[in-house]
Amino acid sequence: MLNLKCLVQGNNVPFIDILIFAVIAVLLVLRLRSVLGQKTGYEDSGRGKEATERFEQQPIPIRPDVRPAANDGHGMDALRRADPSFSESQFLDGAKAAFGMILSAYAEGDMAQLKRLLSYDLLQTFTQSIQQRVGDREELSIKIEDISHVSVLNTQVSDNMASITVDFHSVQTRMITDEKGNVIEDEGTGKLELVDIWTFERDLTLADPNWKLAETESPEDEA
């Protein structure tokens, strides 16, 4: 019968020590695999920083249909910087035509025409006045006899919105009648010499070249 103790003693390293070394080696291998297979967070922080820097350096796209903010300012020079194609003479011709069209549409209660020519807020004001007149069963007639003077009082560009205030001097015949056609005498009727101060606006970011009436007043309102 073989003597196991003798076989082991025949070697320089005891058998039990070999087993211990083998177990230690296995544990070291497992430990290294577990450590090398994990992310410590340090590696990701470097890559995350680079990604953030690349993102921050990306230019922000600008919508092609929106123009950059125009140079704010007062006067015709500011408007011409914002819109080099602007012509004061053509604008005044258009404003003079709009003056007649708006007054006629207001008298006739033509909401479709007023919607094209007025800003949203002013349209609400005109609508309320027309509805009041209809409720009272009254009709208004406005005839422009003459427009003797049209001039620009003020021009402004702010946040891509251009505004021009225009001074109109006109002679108008106004008449109000009741449901039976009887003329209602009023201080606002008859042949009148009137001064109207109207402010037109246009959004410079839009391709639409048309101006809309945004505000109306008279010298008495400013007094």
C-alpha cells in the first residue's frame, strides 16, 4: 500500500500548501475580473465632459422664415435700416387710400374689409361700435369730400415691429339715420373739417408688406 505521506514528503512543497496557493490564485483571478469589469465613474466623467463641451459648441439653428431682430430706433433712418425697400411716398399713398377704405367699411359695417385693414385689438373696438349702432337700429354714412393734408408725424422700430403715425386733415360729410330714415342730429354729423391721427403697424418678420391700422386718435384726445 502506498504511503501518501511519503509521497508528499518526497516533494519540497507540502501538498496542503499547494492547495492553499491554488485557492488564492483562483480568488485573485475572480477579484481582478470583478474589478476590471466595473465602471468606476471616473472614465465616464471624462467622456461626459467632452460630450457636453461638443453640445455647447454646436450653433443654435435659426429658422429661415424668421429674420433677426431689426435695429430698434426712431425716425425714417431706423425704418430704412430694418426695411431697405421702404418708400415713404408709396406708404403715404397707401395710407391715404386706406383712410377712405377704413371709414367706408366702418360706416357700412363691412367686417371682412376691416379685418384685412385693422390690427386685432382695434378690430375689437370697431366691432363693438358697429354692434352698438346695429343694436340702436341706426345707419351711418361717411363721405370724404377732400383730404387736404397727409404727413408722417412719427416713425419707430421696436422688436421687429415698425409703426408709423400719420396726420390726416380731411373734410367729411357724416350722417346718422334711424330705422325710419330720419336724420339724427349730432355734433358728429354734417360737413366737418377733421384732423385724425392714425398709427399703422407692420411686423417686419413677415413677408406681407401690408400695414394695418393699430390706433386712432384726434388732437382733442391728446389735450
